[in-house]
Amino acid sequence: MPDAIELVKTIKQAAVDAVSATKPVEICFGKVTSSFPLKILVEQKLPLGEGQLILTRNVTDFSTFITGGNIQSNDYTGDTTDGEIASDVPSHVHPVGKIQITVHNGLVVGDEVVLIRQQGGQKYIVVDRIG
């Protein structure tokens, strides 16, 4: 019977080792050590360069469109005696519509990030900042 127990333990260990050897997807944490060129130190031991990183929109600068409503505007003549500003022309509105904006979301030195290591361990997807 002891031989059977040892055999089961050996088979279980072999299965665990086989899964580890394939390097399945893994969540990692890192810190940006350089913005240009981008370098991230993963878990204080593994430096990654631009060639190993896949950046999501959460960690890059990008342009997008927004739709604005109406902006209310008043024309003013200046100060009055009681410190209030006097309106010369009645309030009116300006339609804004669709405008393009740039979101400055690129990584900077010191940012802490969440990464997902692709299966096989060659590339890391930088998902987002921490905090």
C-alpha cells in the first residue's frame, strides 16, 4: 500500500510540474522605471522593455470624440457699485456638438501597474494602473 500512495503523490507532482512548465496566464504587478523608452520592473526582479509589452488604452494617450450640450453665455459690462457684475446682454446658448479631445493617459516613472503574462511568458499585457 505505501507504494501506491507514493505513486499517487508522484503522479500529482508530475501534473503540477507539467502545468507550471507551460507557463499559463498569470497576473503580475510592476512599476514603471522609464517612460521613454518604456521599461517596467515586474515584482522587483524582472525588467521588461517595449518589445515585451502590449499596452491597453488605459495606459496610453489617445484621441476620442465627445458630444457637448449647450454652453450658456452672458456678456458683461463690468463691476457695479455693490461688487456684482452687471449683465449687458441677456443669456444665450451656443450648441457645441461633437468635438475631438486627447486623453493624456500614458505611463510615467513611478506608476504601479497590473500586467497579465500571456501563456508562454513572452509578452505582458499592461492592463491598468494601481490606485
